[in-house]
Amino acid sequence: MEQSSMSMAQAGSGQLDPRTSVGRPGEPGTPGARCTPARALAELHAGNHRFVTGTPRHPNQDAGHRAAVADGQNPFAVIVGCSDSRLAAEIIFDRGLGDLFVVRTAGHTVGPEVLGSVEYAVTVLGTPLVVVLGHDSCGAVQAAKAAAGTGSEPAGNLRAVVDAVVPSLHRAAERGVESIDEIVDIHIACTVEAMLDRSPVLAAEVDAGRCAVVGMSYRLSAGGVRTVAAVPAAMATDPTPAAAAA
Ligand SMILES: [Zn+2]
């Protein structure tokens, strides 16, 4: 976060304070344009629909917008995604500079630095939506399943990634789930739960209705996302393709 000190100062001064800003329809990523969790989610679905259908607009990627957001940011969504190279957030949601606050780790595992980054976006920048983004055939989940199956721990710090996925494997085993992609869905839901359990700051924002946490599973081949968990639960419904395109 190379802009952290400046942005915190700006948010504190009120110049870009998202709490006092008025949302401007159609400009969810524009500085000062705070929107609701539902509106932010609709923007993500709309962008993903454009990506899936091969009609991307590549918004907010021009030099003019780069200059416009240089003095501050007001991203409308936090993406806590897997580091997989095929899961580039701005591409699959067809967004640009200043739109998405992205934190990625292998298997979207969430340690203190990840939670601190999310809390920064939600409380300082006023971002109204947190998305946990997993995907089919996730290598981190596969590695954890393989390690559990053989009883062998991976070398180095990769062990921390595997250990973070183990509780999700236990949840899957309790339910008799064995396929990797079904385990991925469970791991996404477990990550949503874990974030809210370990971050009272985030949980308070959700309880107050200022933020929502949604877990999505991405299909590597088709490019679409599917919601597998949400808090509040009302955010768990995926739009129809026609609604997403609207
Ligand atoms: Zn992955």
C-alpha cells in the first residue's frame, strides 16, 4: 500500500471521506462515489458478464482516469482472491484503476496481514463489498488434500498455506464431500466465515449494513462466477445473465 499514509490523511481530512460522499450512478469506482453493497455486487456481476461474453469495455484504464485517481482512491469492492495467475481480478470483472482493492494469496488463505488490508479498505476507504474469490481446480486446495492424504507436510512456508486449508478439508470430510471443486466451494464459504470470526472490525461493518462479504467460485474455462456464500444471506443470489447485463 504505497499510498497508505497519504490516503489515510486524505480520508481523515474529509477530502475523500467515503462516509460523506454521495454515490453517483454509473461511477462506482470514481473517487468520492461510495455505493451500497448491493450496487457494488451488481457492478461486479455486470463486468464479469461482459468478460464472459467477450464484450469487455475495459473501463477506467485510460490516461485521463489514471490522472483522476492519482490523488486518492475509493474502490467499490475488495477482492480476496487466490493468487492463481488465471484469476486476475480487474480482467475477469472488467474493471480498471481505482475500482478494486485486491489481496491475493494461494488458496485465498487469510492471515493477519490479509485481514488488516481488508479492514483498511472497509474502514478507511469505505469500500462496501468484500468478495472471497476461489476457483475450480485450485492448486492450493489440491496440495492440502494431497498432504492430508499422505500425511506429509510440504516444505518451507508452503506449509502455512496448506495448514490454513485443513479446516476446510475437515468440513468437507464431515459432509462426505471428496471432489476438489466441491471442496473449493466449502473452502470459499469457510474463508468467508473465518474472515468474520477473526475480524471484529469487519463483522461490525457488516452488522451495521455498511458492508457485505460474498464468496464466489470462478470457472477457469468459462470465466463466470457463482456465489457460494454471503453475509448477509440476501446477497447470495446470482443475477440472471440478462439482469447482469442490464
Ligand atoms: Zn487457487
